[in-house]
Amino acid sequence: MLRFRPILMTTMAAMLGGAPLMLGHAVGYEIRQPLGYAMVGGLFVSQILTLFTTPVVYLYLDRLGRLLGGERAAQPGAAAAE
């Protein structure tokens, strides 16, 4: 949750920066418009993948650490109680 806001703000700033490329109708827009679509679409897809896959990877790594290191790694207060 600590890193969610900066990641979202950076992606949104880049997407909004690409919006004029995507939506513009000035001279020569037909050359720059596909770049805008690719940029905004790529940022959107990467943001969705980042928000959904990063927590899943952390959960799997935590589960792997528990399997390899035993249950003591999952319980930080267990060492103090012994």
C-alpha cells in the first residue's frame, strides 16, 4: 500500500501525457496517433498487470519461504518466546 500511490501517479501522468497524441487532430496526426494508442494502451495494460501480479508474486514467495525455512520464518514472535 505504501508504493501504490506513487506507482499510480506516475502511470497516470504518463498516460495523460500521451492522451494528446492519441486524441489530437492537428496536421500530421495520422502519423502520431498510433504512437499515442500504443503508449496509453501499453501503460494501461502494464499498470493492471503490476497491480494484480505483484501481490501474487509476494504471496507465492512468502509461501515458498515458509516451506523452505519452516514455520519459524512466518512467526516473528516465536524466537522471542523461546
